[in-house]
Amino acid sequence: MPRYTLALLLSAVCLLLSACQNKNSPAGPEASAPASGESRPAAEAKGNAGRGNRPQIVTTTTSRIENVPLLLEAQGNVLALDEVDVRPQKSGMITQIHFKEGDEVRKGQLLFSLDARDDEANVGKAAAGVASAEAALSIAQRDLKRSQELSDKNFIAPSALDTTRSKADTAIANLTQARAALEQARVSQSYTRIHAPFDGRAGLINVRPGSLVTSTSTAGSLVKLTRMNPIGVTFSLPERDVPALLDAMRKGPVKLSASTSSQDKLPGEVIFVDSNVDRASGTLLVKAKLDNSKRSVWPGQYVSVKVEAGSIPDATVLPAQAVINGPNGRLVYVIDEESTAQAKPVELLRIASEKAVIKGLPAGVKVVLEGGQNLRPGSKVTEAKSGDKGESRGKRGGKPVSGEAAREAASSAAPQAGIPQNKAAGGSSGKAAAQ
């Protein structure tokens, strides 16, 4: 073959290899740079900033005017309205106990009997003294009558009539004294029979038949008697609730309900408000009576108390979760016409039935209900639709990721995955062409 033909063939092969390499080689930094001439880091920062200013998905609600029931809540302590330690009024020996521990006793029911033989004898003695005084008075009155007749006929001196009249007066005084002694003996005898002073429940019996009891103050009680129905409850209200409670009491009886840990509810009524606010705690002591006919609570038990103190008319209300604790107090995020969230300071008056009664916001204003913790003043927001409330099934770092975050992660990861694939493809193509 001629030498010039071989040279032409080699030149054609070199041109072909060069064309294939230029066609399949990856784009250089100059080719991937933006057309505007800005660097790749600047472009990436601009893209990230764009994604950070995306509207936040939130749910919204609207403030409205309502008449909110005013319920004052507190923790109360159950106590007995009547409770007494039964003690003897005289010393003696217990002869009989007429009830059992834990019995419900009625007012006037006989509880204990003491040895009454000495008192019965004293009553008999006093009764005999009354009978003797009555007989002496009868004789004195007859003598006075005769002396009066003789004196009218001038048969006796006036001094004799005065003496007879004096004897009759003495007999009357002696009879009065005898009757008083009889009454005293009967009272002393009544102390040997101890009765219940009111309806209640008997506690632990501390004596037994044959026990010697005394009437001294240092001696123990025979039994403790506690009234169970109605029963009382005491609780404290903060001083800011005192005006509402007093205003409700001026309008009529203030009703309340007490709830136990087993969710039993006992109706009741306020019966006493203390005269002074405790300076140390800033609270006012309140007492109420409860209907405990079912024996749902016991003295000493703790209950939750809700006092019905009327209502708050024309109150501005929001769901309680719409109010956020800010660095300078309570606030809500108000959404304007441009779908921008603005922080609005409000005053939280109280929370009633999961509704926040607020001050500082008019009615009819759209505010953020859920999602306010992630907002900043001036943030763009968009209202959530039914599909935006669920969570994506994908996870990032082992935690649930929302659908929006999953799409963002996928879009940012796609270009990075494509670059090495193109390089690998270019390298393999060039190698094949060389072969």
C-alpha cells in the first residue's frame, strides 16, 4: 500500500476519535455555570432562600362573640359540717352499748347506758322531799285560813295571824326547793343515758360494757359521731375571682358541683365566704355544703369543685390552642388579606370549656389555630387542605416527614444523583470508542 494512503487513513481515525470524545465528555464548570455569570454557591444559596420563604401550612379559626358560662374551678377538701366526740357528763360505769361501730344513727337515739342505781335513789329521795313539802304546805295553808277567820272575829291578836301567815310562806318556799332538788336528781340521772345529738355515722367505739368513764377533759371520748349528709367542702379562690363570686351571691344562691376521682358529681351550694383574703397566698376561703345521700365522699377527701358564678356576656372567644405563650406575654397570629401572619398581643382572661376568653382582639378576625409555633411575624401562610394534614409515609432520620418535606428532599437530591451517572456514561462511551 502506498505510504500516503496509510497516512490519510491514520488521520481519519484520529479525527473520528477526537469527535467522539468531544461529544461524550461531561460538561465543564464553564458549561454548568448560570447564564447570568453568577457562581454556583450563589445560585444554590438563592435557591435555598426561595425554599425557606415558602408559605407555611396552617389551620385557621375566627374570633367570635359569645356569652361564656363563668365557672370558677378549684381543688376542695371535704369536711363534716357536724362532728363531735361523744363524752360522758358524769363518771360512771358503762353497762350497755346500744349500737355498733359504723352504724348510721338518728338524732336522739340511745347510744350508751351508765350505771344509774345511785341516781335512781337520789331521784326517789328528792321525790319524797317534794311530797313532805307539799304536806307541810297544806297544813300551813289550813292554819292560815283558821287564823284569818279568828282574826276577823277579834278572837286572836294580829301578831298571831302574822305568825301563821309566815309559816305558810315558809312551806311554799320549802316546796319549791324540794321540787328543784327533784329536777336536779332527774338531770343527773339523765346523764346515765347518752343519746345522739344529731344524725350521723358512728366511728370507732373506745369503751366496752364494764368500762369506767370519767367526765374530765383529759379523758378519751366514747365515740366520734360525724354527719355525712349534707357534707361540707372548703376551697380557696384567687382574689381575682372574688368580685364575680360576690356578685353571684348577691343575685341568689350560688350553685356548684364537686367531682371525685371516680367521676361522681355531687351538687351543692355555697354557704360561707371568709371575711378576709389571705395576704400570703392571695386567696379567699369558701365553704359549701354537698348532697352526699349516696355516700360518695368521705371527710378528708379531695375533690374538684366548679362554682357556677353566672356568665361573661359578649366575650371574645377563641379555641384555647390558638393562644400562644410569647416572650412578652400571650399572643395570637392574625392573618391579613395578603395571607401574612402578624403577631397580635392579647390578654387571656380565663379558659372555660376549652375556650379562651381574651381581651385585645375584636370579633371576626382570622387567626392561626394550628401551626403558630413555627411562624414568625411577617411569615406567609396558606390554609391547610384535607390532604395536607396527614403525614408522609417516608421518614427522614427515623422521624415522620410531611409530604411537602419529602417532595423537597427528592427534588434537591435528584440533580446530585445525575452528575455521577453522566460521568460514568461518558467514561464508558469513550473507552468503547477507543477500543
